[in-house]
Amino acid sequence: MKTLLFLRHAKSSWKDITLVDHKRPLNKRGKKDAPIMGDYLKNNKLTPDLIISSTAKRAKDTSKLVAEHCGYNKDIQSSKLLYGTTPRDYLTTIGGISNKHHRVLLIGHNPILEEVLETVTGEQIRMKTCSLVQISLPIKFWKEVKDNTNTKGKLIDVVEVKKLNKQSS
């Protein structure tokens, strides 16, 4: 059994319209929300064994803040296959994960995250910025996700940072 966590990057800034999309940073809200999601992971014993982030600045910044707050103290991997690509590229990334990892967090972008979520679970979920999904996969090897798209995971939870903010207020 493996656990797959998807996190859509935190809210990004559109302040500097000259920046290319890949280089957009987090805005003030994003910098506040990412640590809250990291605390959620830690408090719910969901700290991942591995974090893989898109190469986009906003995703990398989200991953660093989440890692710091959930107690993840290993290297954060980044993958070009998680930015501006296809669901198949996400599945390839998942399929390439070492089997020593049991709980993995992927930090990426919409609409691809929602499409991959539907492929892996059969569920259609709208993922807002800095929202997290937890999926339980009935597999022994990560490559089973890539090799067999009939392998269906079970959607365990959807967590929106907006709701976590309300709970902490």
C-alpha cells in the first residue's frame, strides 16, 4: 500500500506582468498558506517520505515552505515533467519513484493535477490553490501506476487551506 499526496501550489503573484509564467513567485497569501498546509501534514502524521515539485518558482517556493513546516528534512526533488505537461508525464513521474518511499507528495499545477487525480481515482475534484488530496493506492510498486492505468486509488481526503485558515481563526 502506498500513499500519494497531491498539492496544488499556493497562490502566486501576478504583480510583475513581465515575468514569464514559470518564474512567477508566491504572493503574500501564498506565503501564508503554504506553511499552514505544512503544519497540517505534520499534525496529521502525513509528512511525506519524498517531495517532488514542479520546476516552476511558485511550486518550488510552496514545496520549501511546506517541507519546513511538516518536518521534512530531505532534499526536495524537482521535475520538469510536473510543469506544463500532460497527465501521462505525471504518471511517468509517479512510476519512477523508488519503492523505498511509501508516502509521496507531488506539488504541481492545474488543470493537470485534477486530470491525474481523476485518472488515478476516478474522482472529479476541483483543486483550489494550496489544496491537498490524499490517495491510498493498492500497489506494492510505484511503477504500477504508470504501467496500469486501471489501478485505481482511493481518495481519502481533500483539504483546502481556506478551511484550515477558518479553523485556526
